[in-house]
Amino acid sequence: MTKKELKQYLEVTYPNLEVKETFNFPLLLVNKEDVIPVLKQLKDAPETRFNFLFCETAVDQNPNLEMIYHLSSTYYHHDLEVKVILEERENPIIDSVYSLWEAADLYEDEIYDMFGIRFKGHPNLRRIMLTDEWNGFPLRKDYQDDKIISL
Amino acid sequence: MENQPIPSPTELRTEEFVVNIGPQHPATHGVLRIEATLDGETVKNILPHLGYIHRGIEKMTESMLFKQSIYLTSRMDYLSAHINNHACSLAVENALGIEVPARAKVIRIIMDELQRLTSHELWWGSCAMDIGAVTPFFLGFRDRERILEIFEANTGNRLTMNYITPGGIMRDVLPTFVTDVKELLKKIKGYRHEYDQLITGNFIFQHRTQGVGYLSKEQAISLACSGPVARASGVSCDVRKHYPYDGYEKLDFQEVIDYGCDNWARYVVRMEEMKQSIHIIEQLLDNFPTGDYRTKIKGVIKLPLGEYYQRVETARGELGVYIVADGSNKPYRMKFRTPSFSNLGAVKPTTVGLKIADLMANMSTIDLVVPDIDR
Amino acid sequence: MIEFTDITAWIHSLLLSVMTPTWTYIVELVLSGITILVVLLVCVIIMVYMERKVAGFMQLRWGPNRVGPYGIFQVIADVIKLLLKESFSPNRADKVMFNIAPALALCVSLMALAPISWAPGLTMWDTNIGILFITAISSMGVIGILMAGWSSNNKYSIIGAMRSGAQIVSYELSAGLSIVTAVALAGTLSTNGIIQSQADGWWILKGQIPAIIAFLIYVIASTAECNRAPFDLAEAESELTAGYHTEYAGMQFGIFYLNEYINMAIVSIIASTLFLGGWMPFHLPFDYPVVHMFNHIMDFIPTWIWFFGKMFMVIFFMMWFRWTFPRLRIDQLLKLEWKYLLPISIVNLFFAAVIIVLHWYL
């Protein structure tokens, strides 16, 4: 499906969710609680069959944290971007999509390491890039580190 | 240990022990630590530990201009430096709607494909060395040196070129570029039969790689593997075919897919890709366009508000550049979806149950480059 | 030309004129031991240099060419470097076994030099069980490796030592059966006797197919015995960083290194003794005048050139294998031995026996 057709399909299938578009992909905004059911439906539905999670990341938009999932299909070669807005900054928790795509294993480790978002249902959440004793989450905008020298 | 059942007198009691392979190791292709739980020779579990070369590239891009980020992308997967630069430049150009002249496009693709050749030559040499034969390492590097000479003459650098920038390329190629590359390709094609005789047709090498390191198609898709790893399991995922950029849609080349799913299939896919790269370069050299080598971008580059994603096909797989722009001259967030990071997940399912020697063979055919994983 | 037997007879009479027969015997033993050690060390120096130059030329590079003209003093520089390094042992290693292991491995290899026949009449210990002694003694080499791996208190070393032990013990069978084939063709276990029986042609020509198969199997099995590629998993650099001798430094590592080359030398000497004629020149077994003339011409080339030429040729083949083939995995290696080489050797021995009984060889 092209970007326009996919947008129309999403507006019809999820009437209570917001559908926008970015420069390349249609964008679907999902609530935190609906992540697993909606994504599972997107993966299994025969019209979309999004079986390839090619990017999972987070963005720190003050004051919210946003989870971004980029999905693709090896059958139809169309793409979709799904965004989940997390309100709390202190201890954000969201369901892990490891049960749907095994690629989430390493992606979510990195997001936990850099942003501090915890994932429920992840097999082995750990700090993957930084050392285990690191304080703070570097990719957040309010990350303070005494060792940073600004020129 | 106390809750283990007491073995009968005829049972042999064995223990599993944990071995750290790396971070300093000749075979891990970088600083990667793999914690392997072994039972004798058999691998029971694998846990990779990353971060030894984590430089915080994504955080650094937030304080750099768009043009300056090009320099950081070269250092991520240094064996596909041109292609990484290409990705970042394309993201910026598509967002601003800049049209690149035809000559620049052709030169970009030729540099990309030459870079793919150097990466595969190095992969071939180190793959053979990990499996035990030392001589192919020198043969692979001999050809790589010839290509790097062309890079150095035209771009000024051998490894981190920073040649492809938003708007076109940094400077024009030498007048002898076309003849140089034609001669080089003739030599490289002449050496192919050496590779086939020495390693591809070698009985021992085939026995070490055939049937070893099985990665099924469903698992490859679920792990988001891309590049030769996925194509050797039957997944059609070449970005140059499905999301073509910069003129790939007009070129005649095949996407190399094999259904073997083992190390031998990944080896064959890469050897065939080298042939396809040579074919692409030959097509482009035949009608080499004249004209400008870039469009000048006036002023400082400021991307309009929004999110932009660009994918390219590096030697390892699909590289994605995701830019969240807020209208200023610096990106708000720039994320690099690197192929080796996802391919790393393929090490565990291919190796559990096999021997240590197979772990080395698997890692070398999956072709990980650790700075790509850690960024 | 001066025969070696003249020199030995002269030394014998010189010593007898000075001291009693018992003392003469002891002094002769010591002298012959020292001479053989010196000859062997010179051979090892040549082998190490040859390995690096052969490796270089096969890999499109020069090899050592800085230390001395064409790099001939490189080996001496390496030996001096190893001697000047500190030989320390890991903290929790078993000190006694750790220090004895290299010495044990070296002694066992050197003991196998006794029955070898270097030239007509020049054998340190001319016994009629020479070949049996050599195979028995070289089987003890595995003990040194296992001791080295175990006492290092390092997981990698243990893995390497266990692999190596399994490999050596398995390949001794095939090597032994090939030796039995050659001994059955020659009819005697004594090294001198075997070489003398090749006076009318080397066994690889006279014995035809069983001898050729036995020679090939012997070369393959003994490459595995020496832990050389393609069977070098015990010291596979890209997997276990040096295997059983990871923890050794300085001259103790130098002794293991030396031991590998001495093993290679012994194995190639035995291969050339059994199948290629040892110091015997190349004679054809036919009965024509032109053949007699040819045999006479071959006799003009001194026996030591034949001996060392054959030895270095077999060594060159072993080095050629190393730089061409990838490594075999441990289960593939053992499968090769138990499922392929061993049955082929047994069948080969049977055919050799048939040929001997029916006098079908030339």
C-alpha cells in the first residue's frame, strides 16, 4: 500500500487513534496501554503484515518522552511509524514488544541505557553500552555530567 | 549447586564454565566481549557485552551542524564510510528538496560500490583467517589497497573519506578517474579465480561452513537482520531495489538471494555481491556524464520542523538515519539505525548447541563491525 | 671421498689409546649426543628461517629481510630475545608441573633421535628395534602437553590441552599402521636395515600402491601429531590465543616452539627413512646397463645431501599445507581419523601383506 492508502486504512481501522504523517511515513499515535494489542494487530492483519521492526528509539521532547517504533513489511514493502507518548519522566514504564519481534531485545536495552525507560516483559533488561554503575541517562536533554567540558 | 540431584555412580558429572571471549581477541573484529557458557566444547549460552567503543555519536550530533555530522558518520562503520556519508547527505537533501546534478549522482554510486568492494574484500580475508587459512588475508588486502589508492587520489583519505556531502560531492574527481577505475576492475576480475580455487573450492572450508550456523527465515525477520545475513536466509531486503535512491532504479543488477540459511550461504551471497558491484560500476563508467559536481547550498542548512528517515544499503545491511528537526541549524535528535546492531542478535540463535570453532565462523560470516554496534 | 665410518673409527682409536674401554664408551656416547644435538639445532634454525621465508613468499611479501643479508640472522635475534625475557608462572599454577612440562616435552622428542641413521655406519644406537623405539617414545609427548595445559590454571589452556591430547592419541594409530606397512615391506625394525633394503630402489617406488598410500597417510597423520595446520586447533590463534602454551613466557615458550620444530624434523626423517630411502641415493631396480650407469652416477652425490634434501623436502610440504588450508574443527578432525584414515590404513596393510607374500613388488 502507498503512504496515502495506508493512512486511509489506519483511519478506518483505528477510528479512536490519531493518524498523522511525517515526511516519509504515516504516523500512528497510540496510548501506552494499547501498545501490545495494536501492534500485534498490525503485525498479524493480512492487509498490513508488519513483520519487520527495523527501528525502535525514543526522543526526549520536554516534558514528555516519546517512544517511536518504525515498522515495515517484507511482503508489501510498506512502512509505518508508531509513536507512544510517555507522560512521566521519573520512572517511565512501558510494555516490551519482545514477544512480537525479537529485535526488540537489543533495541530496548539501548533505550533503557540512554533514556531510562523500563520495559515490562523484557527477558534481560540491562545497561548495554555504559557500565552498570553509571548514574543518569545520557540522551535525555537534562542530563548533567561534571566531566563534560563545553568549549 | 546444592539442589542438583545426586548423580548415580555411572553418570559422569560435568560442570559448565563461563569463558570471556574478548574484548581483546583476534577474531571478534573489534572490541566486543562475548560471555560464552560452555559445556566442554559445546556452547550453551551467549551474552554479548558492548560499550567498549561507545563514543556517544548520537549525543554529539545534537550539538553539531548538519554538515558537521557527516564527519561523525564516517566513523561509525568505517568499512562503509562513503555509504554512511551518503545516507546522511540524502536525508538532508530530501528534506530540503535539493536536486543533485547527474554527474554527482553517478560519482556517488561508483564510490559506494567501490566501498562495498573494499568491505567485502576485507571480510573475505578475515573470514578465511578466522577459519584458519592465513594466506587469503594478504590476498584480500592486496586488492583492497588498489581500491584505496583510487580513494586517496580522488578524495584525499583512505578510510574516513567525508567526500559525499549535502548538495553533491566535496570536490571533483581526477580527469583520469574513469580509466583508473576501468583498469582496476580488470585486475580485480582477473583475481577472482584465485579466490575460488583457494577458499571457495576448498574441501575443508566447505565442510567448516556448510550446515553450520543455521538462521531460519522467520528468525531473521524477527531479529530485524538485514543485508547479506538476511538475504542468505531468503529474505528479499535490498534497499537498492525496494527503496532506490540516487539513480539505482535505472541500473541493471540482481539482488542476490540464497535459501541456504547457513554460513556457506552467507559466504556465497557476499562473493556474488562483489560480482554485482563490479557490474554496476562498469555500467556507470560506460556513459559517464559531464557537468557540475554539486549544487551550492546557500547559507547554513536548516531543516524544517518534522521527522525525516533515509535508508541506504551498506555492505553490512540497511543503515537508517532518523532526524527529528526543530527548525534550527542543529538536529534535535539524530538516530542511526545501524545494521550490525541488529545482526548481533543473530549470533546467539546460530551458535547455541555448536562448538567454539563454529562461534568464530558464525561471527565472521555475520560480519560484525563493532563501532557500528556501539556508535 | 672421506667416509663417515673412517672418522668414527679414527676417533675410536684415538680415545682407546688414551683411556680404558669403559671410559671410551662413555665419552663416545656424550660426544655423539652432543654432535647430534648440534646438527639438529642447526637444522631447526634453518627450518625456522625457512618457515618464515616460505610463509612470506606464499603471502606475497618478503618475510624477514632486515637482520643480516636476506634476514638470515633473524632466528638468532629471536632466540636472544626469548632468552632475555622473564619466565614467570601464574599465581595459582602448580609450580612443579608448570616448570617440568616443557622440559619433559623436549626430552621425549630428543630421545627419539637415538636410533636414526644419518649416514652409512653413523647411527647413535644401532639396534634392531629402532623404529619400535621411536614410535614408543614419541607417544609420550602427549604427557608434556597435558601437563602444560592443566598446570597453567587457565581455562583456555585446559581446552587446548584436551583437544591436543585427543588429537595426538588418535593419529598415532594411523601413523603406526603406516609404519607397520613399511616395516613389513622391508622386513626389519632396525633403521639401518630398512635403509639397506632400499639399495635397489626406494620403497615408495618398489612397494607401489600400498607404499604410496601408506606414505600419504603417514604424512597426514604426522602433521596432526605435530599440531601443525590444518590440524592446529590446539594452538589456534584466532580462537583460543595460543592454547596450551598461553601462560608460558620467555625461554619456556621457546622450548615449546623448539619442540614443535624438532618433532617436525623427526617425523620427516622417519618418513624419508621408511619410504624415501634415508641416506640411500636414488636407484632404479631394473637390470639394464644404462640403469646401472644411472645408479652409479647417483652414487656420486654425497649421502648427506640425499639425507638432508629429503628431510627438507618433506618439511617444505608440511609448511606448504600450513599456509594453504583452513583449520579443521575438533570433531571433523577426529572423524577424519577414525572413520577415514584408520580403515584405509588397515585395508592398505592387508594389501601390502598380500603383495609381500606373493612377491609382487619390484
